[in-house]
Amino acid sequence: MSGPVPGATPGTPAAPTAADPPFTPTPAAAFATSAVPSSPDLRLAGAPISWGVCEVPGWGPMLPTDTVLGEMAELGLTATESGPPGYLPDDPTVLKGVLAGHGLTLVGSFAALVLHERDRVAQSAAAAERTAALIAAAGGEVLVLAAATGLDGYDARPELSGAQWRCLIEAAEEVARIAGGYGLRTTLHPHVGTHVETSTEVERFLDDSTLPLCLDTGHLLIGGTDPLDLVRRHPDRIGHVHLKDVHADTAALVRSGALTYADAVGRGIYRPLGEGDVPVAEIVATLRAAGYRDWYVLEQDTRLTDDPDDANLPRHDTARSLAHLRGI
């Protein structure tokens, strides 16, 4: 989640529940480079959203670039997605230099584009071309596409007509063609608050489009898709992975409309890998057995508050996620 989709209603983080382990500051020694699993077929990357860096106005405080990239490097990560527009430099030479200063390279970028409205397809295609050109020139590999509603935030979405769905499919293929011209892969990211969210929509997209999916284990579960079952049935359609873990009970509240997505993130719907209800180990094992060798991005949507202690949480939670991956 890091693309040009403006606006969301800020949520108020809830008090910790009994299910949430208390936060204990982690010793600096725990963030050595050995934290990253060394398996050559497990290509791990970070994402600024795991540090609370988001395009949605009112989302919360955003940590400085050097802090975010520096902490990724301290944890042993060597690559990252780009984050929202404007967070990292939009000049590819400068971007490569900033990342290289922290020992990082670019994986790619998330782009939430309106695909279902004929009169906006040209605008979205132009945005896709700008993004693809930047990713390619900066050394990235993948454009992660989401079917934006055109509304503010991720808390509401209108139903599409049949003609609008067909437009979405055609426009997604055009984005993939544009990105392919720059040597990039394009994957479609099922995402809460977009037009490919629910299990029905995910299956319909797989039937109607040739694009592979970004397997976001959190957004899929929140939308009603079992991510492990999806991998087992369609291993050949997985082109990119965002690893998340989720509290299933909170996800059910979002799915039912009882809780907005923004509020759910503020309440801690996402947990370090291995501490929620997503079968992360089984998913990774199934992907590896199927021959998947592309990126696994640790990409946990996070909202920070003005509490100074919050600045420590992203590094702490990412370290716990890496420890879980190291044990599988």
C-alpha cells in the first residue's frame, strides 16, 4: 500500500488487548545483519509502509527517510519497495544513490490507478508509464498495480457495472504492456478498498486477465480469500509476494463493515509474522515447492501516533517477522 490514492478517515488506535504482547525495547544487538534468513531462494525486502509511511492524508506521523532506510539496513535487508510518491527521490540517479547509501536496491513500486473509467484510462496509463520509467531506471523489477476506486482512502468502494469491469481488465493489460516495455513485470494487487478485494473478485480477475497476482497475505485474508488455498490452486499466477500477518477476528469486522480499514490498522490488525492467523510458514513452503523465486516483501501496513515510543515499533515488529522467517 503505497500509491496515489488520497485520503482516509483517521482512526484512533485502541488500547492494547490481552492478545497483544507488551512492547519491550529490543537490544541493539538483535538488529544485526544475521537477522535476515540466508536461504538463496528467499529474496526478502522491506517497504516504507511497515514504518508507517503512507500516501493517505491523516494516516499518522512519517519517519524520516534516513531513519527508515537505515533501520532496514540494520536489520539486514538489502532491498525495498519505493513507498508513496514523493517519499523517495523521483530522479532515478538520485534514488539509486540514496538507496545505495544504505546498502539497498529497489524492488519496485505500488501504483493504485483508476482502471474502470474509460475517460481516465489515458491518465492512468500515463501515470503507469512515469512510474515504470522510474522503476526501471533505478534498477527495479516489478510494478505492483491496484485497481483504485478513485475515491479517497480505502474505506468505501462502489459496485462496478459489467462494462466497467471489462474496462478494468483491458486497462490492467495495457499497464502491463507499458511496464513490459521497460523490462518490468506487472502484478495485480488484491487490496482492501479497491475493485479487486473480495474472493469473488479475485477469482473473476484470474479468469478474465492474464496478469499474475501480488499475493498479499493480509489483504487477501481481510477480503475473504484464504491465501494458502489460493497459492495451492494457482501457484503459476503468483508473481510477487507481500507478507503480512493478520488478526482474523479484526479482519472479520472490516469485512462486515463494522470497522473501517484505517481504524483497523490503527488498532493493530497487522501483527509480526507468526503472531497472527495467516499460515505464513505453509504459504512460503508451498511457494518454494512450486518454484517461486521472486521477492517476498515484508509489508505490514502500520500507523504511528505522536507517542515517541511508536518510533521504535516498526523496527521491533520487523525484527520479530524476520525471526519467524528464520525459523521456517
